Amino acid sequence: MKRPTALIADDEPLLREQLAAQLVRQWPELDIVAQARHGREAVEAFDALVPDVAFLDVHMPGLNGLELLSLFRAHPKTA
């Protein structure tokens, strides 16, 4: 069975690291395949990897988490 994959997008490095650590403890089956520092980086990672789950910061400069969600929902591989 395929392990679920995840992307974390947050402009705060410490918060990204803390979330990743929590996920490792609480959901050990989850593979965190990418961590993005901003919206554009998250789009690139999502396009390349198409993770099963995305943890998105709502307040990021440039593309915020809600804008990313709209883009991800429209992705041809997730439709």
C-alpha cells in the first residue's frame, strides 16, 4: 500500500520544522515530501510531486494558503 505524502508550506522556518516534527510523531506513516518557504515554491513542489495532503500557512507573502488551495484544486492530477 502506498504511503500518504505531504507538502508543508509556511514562511516561518521554525513553524515548518515544528509542524514536520509533530507530524512525524503523530502520523508516522506520512512521508513529508517537500517543505516550501513561500507560495511560488509550494506551487513548484506541488506540480512536481502532487502530494496527497498539503499543510498551508494562510498568511504568507505573495500567494497565501487559500490562493494555493485554489490552484491545487484546479491541478489536472488532482481532479
